[in-house]
Amino acid sequence: MQNILDSVKYTLERLPKSQVKITYEVQKEVYEDFKKKAFTKLSGSVKISGFRPGMAPANVTEAYLGANLIEETMSQMFPAVAIAVLEKENVNPIDQVKYDVTEADPIKGIKFVTTFTVYPEVKLPDLTTIKVTKDIPAVTDEDVKKVTDKMIEDAKNAEKDEVKKATIALTDEYVKGLGSKAQTVEEFNKEIKEEIVNQRNMMAEDKYRMDIIKSIVDKTIYDIPDMFVELDTNAREKEYVSKIENLGIKLEDFLKSQKTDIENLRKAWREEAIERIKTEVMLLQVSKNYDIKVTDEDINAELDKIDNKELRAQYDTEDGRRYVFSVLIQQKALAKLVELVGAN
């Protein structure tokens, strides 16, 4: 058979939600070629009264096979035609291809349609236009006093002896008994201030990174497939139901006590899934655009940080390593974004 596409007309449409629809018109000669293959496959096992197996005339065998021959012809032809078109167009389905026959006339030709999901096309914004500020609130003496006052209050509440409780106060003597490096109230206040500064720096850094992600996600153009959202939502539901049932509680009773139902929960999970998937897809696109790689050595180094042997073994599997890969590639992509945005 010549190039199958010489006898096939098709149109490709890109639909919302990263769906693709391809309409095919297959000429008679293609159908006949696949019909011969289907006939060869089925005829050898056919038993027709009055003939030895496989020895009946072709027209008799074909009549006997009837709809089975047509069905086998279609089941061979559809994937072969679709694959040829997908390879030519460089389109890669990420879910099962659905086939629908729109016209089945062996004389005029066969018309059918395929629909499927593809990985979303992603267009990142101009990252040089992304500007995000990092705000770190100053730490005042009043902030330090709130911490030490709360510490003294907690110590008094824990003390049952009223006489001892009355003596609890922030003094040099009290500080010495805390086991810290500080030996005076002044040194202790300095330690507390450094801790608050470190905490606020970490919080500011986390918020800065999240603000960068949000700014880029909001300006990124893509159409997230429903399939991604449903898979994520179904996984959340399965995990949720499993946790409730493991507690020995009936799901229906628990949901009633929470004054909710599974559909309301799924609605919330879908919204969360969309935002999470948008972030993951965006970061993966960044990794592609900037040729960011994660090597086996990177994954092994991450696994070596796990002291628990059983836990390490769980991650040192195909699925586990794939998970570690996805985490590392996103971390590297985010680090690249922080570098780029920080330079603006």
C-alpha cells in the first residue's frame, strides 16, 4: 500500500481545554486494503458447513463474516490512519483517542472523527516585565517585649506555687536559668530579636516567591485540560474518603456532621487543583525554555538526605524517583524565576 495519507483527507481543529478534533475522509482504496487484511485474519478460523476450514470461496466467506468483517476492517484502519496523521502533524495525545464514525459507505469512502487531549500549549509572559518587591517588616523593641511578656506569662501560668509564681520576672538571674547563651536581659532580648528577624525574613522570602509565581501564572497564556483537573480532584477525593474510613467513620455521617457533601468538597478541590496545576505547568515550561535539567545524580543526592532506610526505599522506586524529579525540576525552575525577577 502506498503512503496511506495519499488517500486520506483530514482537517485538524484545536478546541478549548487543550482538546483536538481531527476529521478524516478515507477513500475507497484504503478501506479495501484494510478489508483484505481483516479478511485474511478472520477467514482462517471460519467454519462454514460444506467446506473445509479456510477453503470456502471468498464471496461465501465474506458473506458469512458479514458485520464482523466490517468491524475488524474499521478496528485496523482507524488507528493506522490516525497514527499517520498524528505523526505528520507532530501531535501527541495524552489520553485515550476517541473514535466516532460519521459516514460508513465502503463505496464512497469512510468518514470518521477522533478527539483527544494534548498537553497544553504554554506561552509565558516577558519575564523582564515581572516586578515583585520583597517587604520585610522592621523588628521593634515592642515586638521583642511582646515575646518576652508572653514567655513570662506562660511561665507564671505553669507554676502552681503562688509564692514562686510571684517571683517570676525577666531578670538577669531568670535569664541565666533558661539555659541559653544569654546571661543578661539585654543579651536575651538581642537573641529574641534575631529570632524574630530570621522568622520574618523566611516569611518574607516565602511570600516573595509565591508573589513571583502568582504574577507569572496570572500573565501566562494556557488552557488547562479538564482531564488534569479531574485526575487531581479524584485523587483528593480518594485520599479524603480513605482517611475518614480508616477512622472507622461512615463517610455519609461525617459529611453530615460537617454540614457539607462530596460535591461541595469536589468543587473546592477543583478550584485548588486548577491553581496548583497552573503553577506546575508554568514551572515546567520555564524548565523547558531555560533548558533546566534534573540528573540521576541530583535525585540520588536528594535520596541520600533521607536517613530512614524504609522511607528511602519507598522513594527509590520508579514512581518515587519520578516524584522527586518533579519536585526538583520545579524547585530549579522557581530558583531561575527568582534570579530573573530579582534582576528586574
